[in-house]
Amino acid sequence: MLTKLEVRGFKNLLDVQVEFGPFTCIAGANGIGKSNVFDAIEFLSYLSSESLVEASQRVRGASGIRGGDPRDLFWDGYRDHQRRISLAAEMIVPAEVEDDLGAPARATTTFLRYELDLEYAPPEGESSVGRLTLAREELRHITRGDASRHLRFPHSVKNFRNSVVVGQRRGGAFLSTEKRESGTVINVHGDGGSFGKPQPRAAARAGRTVLSTVTTNDYPTILAARREMQSWRRLALEPSALRAPDSFGDPRTLGPDGRHLAATLFRIANESGHLAGAPDPEAVYAQVADRLSDLAAVGVESLSVEPDPVREVFTLFLQERGGLRLPARALSEGTLRFLALCVLLEDPTVTGLICMEEPENGIHPANLPAMVDLVRDLAVDPGEAPDATNPFRQVIINTHAPGVVQLCGSENLLLAEGRSQRAPDGSMVSALSLVPFSGSWRAVPGEPTFSEADVVAYLVEPPGTQLRLPLDLVG
């Protein structure tokens, strides 16, 4: 769970500090840079698995297309000045994980702060391109005594916090940076604290974050931080992917674009009773169908996934109340997106952070309440301990739709807007700010907040949104 994000010098995020709870809605006008917040989160996730070069290329393109100039990642990256990106993430990590060989690992402590500084190395020859370099990397623990200051969103201390913030650390950092005559090194410290010598890694030759190189259970807490960051995903449901057929050999987890919908639902249905006895596929199908029925004008009688042993494919069918039986590929785009989230809601194996852009896309205005309720229900209930019925999931959405803003509680809202900030050269520039609602848990005395007057455009219906019958037809 990402509880706080700090970004400096990344795209138009000159200096952003933001706290997150289980569910957050970032509202702002088109083109203001809301998506850059998701880019920063996604970049951190890529850096936990891939090299600096690969991560920088992936964050630039859609659908993982490689390419792009690394200067695109920096604030004002094409001017002739020193470039630096500073990222920091406070997070609650899973207590138990598996390493890359399948061996179990248990973190010493689960509330951590990760800091990373990246710089730009200009090209060394006419045929070369610039690259990112690792300047600093730190991973430290946040004590259980300090947890209340860092977790300010409403939650149950007994049921929630005490179940997710566990363990303790007697020593110092898990990762630390040291300047030596030979250059900068990143020290890797064991979970035993001061016992044992730290393992130095030369930052200049790393080519990737040191955290991303930890693949075994020798350093369980660093590994847990890596697994948490790897679980941060950007969900961008595409109708073509949702309609794509699933073969028996395909993955049975929902892809970021919605691929493998039928195979995923089949797996969930047939694993549903693994904790309480025999699986009950019909109960799972009925649960998904019931939630899908929240959509107006969608009369759902039942849902099912049928395996075809001859063609070796899964097909998801919807039975309408009128008797019509439709395969998933025949459903509307909005219905498919809603169905995918219904399936995700029933999957206890999906944990971590989910970022969604404009969930209202393809949804009729009458169905916005159902969509917002569904997206909000994907997030963990902070009043209860996370378990199979309350998966430890976090959801962040962004939107420019008045209907979505009106349906999200003020405590869940952040207003994205351009505000004057001081650039590294001392000049005043306009950069993205994320501003909390006045009086909400995110508000800090002396820091900017917004009131209802600042979002009046979101709180009133635009002209012409309500269709009215002519007077001669009323009666």
C-alpha cells in the first residue's frame, strides 16, 4: 500500500507531496498533467524489476513501446542544466513473500520509506544517447510508534493498523548511500541490523536500482519492498482485449488491458471454495451477475464461463432476462469494462495498488453511481483486517467528469491544478499541485486546500445535461 508519494523534477511534477488512503480520486481538467502522477508510480514499479534504461523507455510509451529520450522524464529536461529526479515512497509491504526461486521470506518490519535519486548522463559520443544514472538509494523503516503520524487516513487501529504494520527494526537502514573516493556506493544491510558487514554496490556501474537486484530471501525486507512495488499496476481496460478469446494455455489472471477475462473468472469460480471446502462456481457466477445487474438497462439472468475441450477455449456467456444468450464479445464497451471490475472484485489474489484513468469512459451517466461504488469497493476496508474477503487493495483514479467528482466523498478527493512554484534556478513557474479538501484528513495547517467554491464547475450540472420533455407531451 502506497501511503505517501514525493516527486521532484519528474515531468511537470516539480515538487509534489501527496498522501494516499485506500481510495483516492484525483480530479482536474484535461491536459493539466494528472496522468504524470500515475507515470511516476508506474516508473517506480518498473524500476523495481528492470534496468534504468528499460524503465525509462517503458514509462514513455503506451503499451510498453520502447523508445524515447530520457530527458523527457525530467523537469525542463532539454535545457542545459543539471537534471535530477527525486522519488520517495512510504509504503506498507507484505509481511510474507516468495523469492524468485519460490522460497518463503518474512520481512523484519512492514512499514518502509524508499528514496531514490536519478541523474542524467549526457551522450559521450556522436552516435550515443544520454542515459539515467543512479545517484542515491535508501530504504528505511518507519517505527510502529510513528505509524499514527504517517497513516492519517481514517482506519481502525486494532483491526487494520495492528494487522498490517508489524515487526520491528533494531538497526539502521536496509539500503543506504555512501560517498567514497572511488565513487558513490549503495550499501545493502541485512535484516539483522548492525550484525554483519554491509554489502557495497557501485552506483555508477549498477545500471539499475539495487532494490531490483534482490531476488532471494537473504534480504527479506528489501525483497518485500520490491514485491510491493511490483504489485503497483495501471489498469487500462481495452474493449479489444476484453473481447479476445482465451485458450486453455493462457494466463488465468486479468491483464492490465483486461485480457484473459473469461479464463480469470473460470479460475476464480473453481478456486472459490479452497478455504472452506468444495468450490462453488455457481455461487461466484451469481455474485458477479448480481453486481453486473447494478448497471441500468442490463437485465442479467445469469453468467457462466464454458470451457470448450475441442477448441480448447473459454467463453464467457451472459444470459439476459429476456432469454437472449450473449457471448462476452457481443457486449458493449461499458458493460465489458464494468464486468471486468466485477471479476476483479471477486479475486482475492489481486492485491497492491491499482491506478485507473477516467473509469467513467464508456459508461452512461445513469450508471456512474454504480461504477463509482464498484471502484471504491475494490479498495480494502480500513475498518477491518485484510483477508481473503477484504483483500489488501488500494485504488487511485483520476477524472475530469463532474459526475464522478460529485459521487466521491470530499475526504477522498485531490484537486489537480497548476500553481506557482520555485524552480531550481530560482524562477517562479507553474507546475502541477495536488490539493486536498479543506477539513479533510489530508489537510495540513498552512498548506493549500480547496473548498466547494473551487470545484463549483464539478458540482453543478452543465447546461443541457438533463433532457426535458416538451410541454405538450407532459401530462
